Amino acid sequence: MNPKPFAFEVTARQGRARAGIIHTPHGIIPTPIFAPVGTQATVKAVTPAQLEELGVSLVLSNTYHLYLRPGAELIAELGGLHRFMHWPHPILTDSGGFQVFSLSETRQVDDDGVTFRSHIDGSRHRLTPELAIEVQEKLGADIIMAFDECAPPYDRAYNERALERTHRWAVRCLEAHTRTDQALFGIVQGGVFLDLREKSAQFLVSLDFPGYAIGGLSVGETKGEMHAVLELVDGILPEDKPRYLMGVGTPQDIVNGILRGVDVFDCVLPTRLARHHAAMTRNGRLNMMNAVYARDPSPIDPQCSCYTCRNFSRAYIRHLIVAREMLAATLLSIHNISTLIQLVNEARDAILTGTFDQFAAAFFALQNQSNV
Amino acid sequence: MNPKPFAFEVTARQGRARAGIIHTPHGIIPTPIFAPVGTQATVKAVTPAQLEELGVSLVLSNTYHLYLRPGAELIAELGGLHRFMHWPHPILTDSGGFQVFSLSETRQVDDDGVTFRSHIDGSRHRLTPELAIEVQEKLGADIIMAFDECAPPYDRAYNERALERTHRWAVRCLEAHTRTDQALFGIVQGGVFLDLREKSAQFLVSLDFPGYAIGGLSVGETKGEMHAVLELVDGILPEDKPRYLMGVGTPQDIVNGILRGVDVFDCVLPTRLARHHAAMTRNGRLNMMNAVYARDPSPIDPQCSCYTCRNFSRAYIRHLIVAREMLAATLLSIHNISTLIQLVNEARDAILTGTFDQFAAAFFALQNQSNV
């Protein structure tokens, strides 16, 4: 294999919003982009063929989960994650940092790494920056993440300590990383504290990563605080590197992120909501189990062009939910992912044609009209 | 709508095996055919698009389930079952007879019909031949079934009584049926008793149905008894009408049925086994949760050309099962349905080319070699 190098080009700008292309060994990612999450090497309830039909160009998967089960060695032995999950297009893996702090039963952080118990069977494990990179090299995603410590957004002292560690770990991740066909992104942390965020962005920029993630947002802070962090970081991160806002996936947050220079988004929201009977639309969510839909012949969203909306009524979706049929989760996942893919595609087209201001204005006007 | 009439033509014969075409208002069904079951207006865990890709030409759905939930009026209001479940191809509905006897909590049979309690909420309902037809006319399937009484296969007295009732109900179903774009099939009953089966087949033939189902098999009788019934009935039913062996879906039973003149098969087996982690192959089942597959890079069945076998390893399927991912049921359902579709397609091709004897011999030789 002779992998193409990783590259990013910004092809159009309007205000802070950018449209671009990320080149990876497994194909291009047009930005801005939304990546659905395949936590356990599968985007829940949908096949890779369905993701392709949805126009998905990037899938995220979780190092923490795959490290625990089935294990990175097994995936490497079977040809790597692309082949294992049959997604021959770009993949991004996170570092496991967030999950160690949010999912594991107990954990002890020291300067060298984190010791934790598996959420599956309680077994003891230890992740270090070096191991997080080793695991991600075995998985073989196109974009991988530095191992970081996630702190609660409002705890100043915790964020100060965690940031120092995250920065030292970023250096170690860079040193440990050997695969030239993967791009390793640094992660800006610092909670809601703008001086910490500034320090973090500046330090990571000095390390010259090929891309930057903005972590620790969408975890309880206000929209105003999220936007302030994005605006600050946007002024520090280099224009010619992609920016990835981790774990963000409502239509509102995505448009707000694009307005503030973000290129890449990921979130479990569309597939998780689908399993809880909720359909996403640009101006709110519909609880498809609601009896009001029992005889409703219209599609979930008349504006949507996805497989689900082209072919199935709200009444049918509700029937599947009430009858506890798995197809409900599949059809709702397809619709919800499609809602976000169509949104970023339209945003991209608007940036390319210089109409993003109008697009964003129309989008927010719709929000204000809606009672949802 | 100007529905085409229902018609059947036998295009080739070899021994008792037949290849033919059933014409319906929603398209043609090449026979012999296997129909996957969409009990609640969905073949569990697969989309209609996936069924089309599998080459499925006929889907079965259950009158009993749809009558209880969401109700036939609702489906009729939404344009009928084809539109409701987005299956614009042929559909067959059973009459509800079998489910009333196998699923409902308590039931009382009288000469007019059956009173039973719903398996969902215990509510009281009553199905009569007339109502079973009315419900099936509302659902709007291309092939519908007469309402029958199912008796335990070895209870002679019960079978004698039930058969009389089934025959009287068959007459009432014919009288009640008004839609000219549906074919109503009569159901041959009689348990394992050949004289009762003979009587049943002769009586139903005298009513001149456009097709005949063979019911009450694959419910505990021996293979020899099943074959004896099929051979007897094959000699009585008219050559120019399709024969449908209800609820039969193992590869062995299908080939044995084709050898004895059967044209149509249906069964929940492929999708039910899929949800219990079992992969069907022509010569046995694989429990895909077995640890022996943990690092197995080969497809479920190297001979199989389905989406699952073209793209995914046994190791990946096992990972999905262990991780409790819904995609496991989807990928296994696709494979299992495909196994039976490929089997009937090859059988059909063999009949058309005069090589069905060799095909059947090779098939049974494979069975004998296998230890499964």
C-alpha cells in the first residue's frame, strides 16, 4: 500500500465559515462535515451500504470500546478497522480519553496515564498516551486523536491541572506516533475558561499538529460559553488546518459551529435519539411514538429526501415503534443521520456560493418560529 | 387502478418438480419461491430495499397480528399493506387461523368462528371466515388465505371435526370474497391422516380455488409423514394451480417440497434464527456466537453471494453479537434469507435446464457429508 498523504485545503470562506476538503488515504472528506458514530465498529442499526447511500464520508469509532472488545490486536489481525467494519472510506478514532472519564467504573489518573475498570466486566486496564496511540495505530483510522484528560467544565483548579497533563500527553502522543498514513490531531481543552483555552490552543499550535480538535464542550456549559470558546480558538488555530468540534450534533450547534470556523462534527445523538423513538428535524424533535402520528400519512419531515422520508409514513414508523420492531431504529437512524448530512451539505453549498449568511439567517428564523 | 388478473403458468417440469410463474397485480413471482415473513408488516431487521437486493419477490404478512395492531382499517386508510410497509411487490397474507390457535391466550371455537384473547393485551376478539376475508381485503395482499381450524397432527377425532369446519369455512370464505385483484387460496388440512388429507384436497379442488395451500405440516410430524402428505396431495391438486406449503423453511424441507410438486414456501426461520445468532447454510447451522469464530476472517458461507458474505467476516459478526449490536440481526437475516432465495433460484434454474435430479442429488449428498 502506498498511502496518499493527509492534506487539507480551504476552498471557500464566508465570514468565519469555511468550506474545504480533507484528503485521507481512504478518500476525501468535504467540509463542513458531520460524522456519525460507530462506537463498537458499527453505526448502530445501519449498514455501511446505508451510510454510503446517505452520503456519509467520515465515520467515528471509539478506541476505548474497541480496545476492551474485541481488542485492537484482533482488529489489526483482520486487516484493520476499515476492513473489519467494511467501511473503506475515512474513519476517525478518538483516543479513549473521554470514555475513560465518562464510562469506566473507577479510575485513577497519574502523570503517566489512567488506570480504570472496564464498564463491561469490571476488569482493570491502564491507558497511557503511548498505548492510546499504539491502539489507534492498530485500528488504523485515517484521523486519530491525542490522549487527553477531560475535566468538568466549571472546575478551574481541575482544569488547570488537567490541561498541563493534557499538554504533556500531547507531546508524548506525537513522539509515540509512527504511522505516516494517519493524521494525529491535538485536542484543545480548558473548560469554560477562556485564558486556559487560549493557552491550550497556543501550546498545541506550537506542536504543529495536522489538525485540531476542540474537546470538553457540549458537556453542560451554556451556548454562550461554547460560542465564546469557539470564537477564541478560531482566532488562534491556523487557518490551513481542519478544526473538529467533538461530540456536537444538534442542528443548532452545528450551524453555530460552522459560523465560528468549525469543519468537522461528530455525535451519537442521531442514532441514540433514533433508538429512543425521536426524529430530528432542523427545527426540533418529534416523538414518533406519540399517538398523534397513529394515522398520519405524511413522512417524518416533508423537506427531507432520505430513504425513510421518501418511502414511509409517520403512521408506519409509529406502528414499528409500538410493535417493538427493530426496523424503527434503522429507519429513524437513517432519517436522523440524513438530517445532519443534508444540513452540512447545504451549509457547504451555501459557503461555496457565497450565500451562507442567508442560509444561517433562514435556519435561525425557522428555529424562532418553531415551538418545539 | 386496473389490476391484472391473477394467473399461474408452469413453464417446466422435471419429475414432480415444477418451475412456473405466478402473475399478480403487483408483479410476477417465479416459482419455486421462498417468501420471508413480515409478521407485523416488516420482515424483522431488514428494509424493503434490502429485500429487493436479496431478490425477494414475495413477502408474507400475518392477518392476526395486523388485525390486532395497528388494525386493518388503519392500514386500509393509509393505502393498504403494500403502501404501508413500502413493499410494492407481491404480498401474501395468511388468514389468522394458525395464529389464533397457536398464539392467543384462550380461545373458543364454534361452528361460526373463534373467540380469543389477544396475546398483546388480553382483549377479547372474534374471527369468523367472513371477518378474516374482510380484514384481508382491507390489507389488500395479492394472495390471501381461507380461514381454517388447525388441529394437532396426531389427534384423529380432532382432525375429523376440524376438517369439516375448515371445509364449511372455505365455502364461506369464497362467498365472502369480493376483490377481483386478490387470489384466495384454500388450505388442505387433515393432520398426518392420509384419508383425511385426500378428502380435504378433493373437497377443496371441487371449489375451484385459484391456488392451494397445504397447512398443518412442520408442526411436529415426521419427515416421512410430511412427504407422504405432499405426495398424496400432489396427485390430487390440479397441475395448473400453484401449491403453497405453509410455514416450511429449512433447506432440506424446501428441496423435499420442490421434489414433491410444491411451488411456494414461507417461514419465519431465517429471521428468527438470525435474532438468535444462528447462520443458515445448505448443510447446517452455525452458532455465530461461538468463540471459534472470534478471529475467523472468512465469510459465514464462502459459497454465498449475499451482502453479508461479500463484505463481512465471521469474526466481525461474532463481535456484533457479543457487543449486542442490532447490526448482527440485520446481517444474519440478510444472509439467512439469501441462503433460501439462492437455493430456490438454483432449484428453479435446474428445473428449467432439466438438471434438477442432479441438483437434488448433490444437495442431499452434501447433507450426508456434513456433521452439523
